[in-house]
Amino acid sequence: MGHKWTIITDDDCLHCIELEALLGKEENIEWLPRIDASKILKENPILTASIDVLPYAILILEEKPIAVVRAATPERMAETLAMHQS
């Protein structure tokens, strides 16, 4: 089962910059500035309600968002992915 991540970031977010430095070359990650995230957030109101801590990673399986990771780190993203791949 293929997966991808959409990670919402902001220019002045130091954790976002660090995460992108760690994962920036991954092919299954779409980096999305918060200002450009309005479409995905509008289509998924539950995501909008919980986007208070950046970076905000959205796990997408079969073209549907199924989980989010607030204050995302590589470790937290790996844990979330493992929970949804079983």
C-alpha cells in the first residue's frame, strides 16, 4: 500500500526548517506552505481544527488523509505510519 505525506509549514517555523532539512529529499513528501494549504484544509474540516502546531504532517493513503501528526518529527511520522500499515 503506497503512502505519501503532505507537510504544512511556515517560513518562520524553526521546527519546519529542521524537518525539511531531515526529510527534504524524500520522494513521498509534498511540502506545502501554510498560506497555500487552504484548499486541502477546506476539503477536510477536521484537519483545520487541529492545525495549531507546525510542522503539521498529513498521512495520505489511497488518496485520502487518514492521520495527522502535529509538531511532526521523523520519529512521530514513522510511528503514525506503522500504526496505519498493519
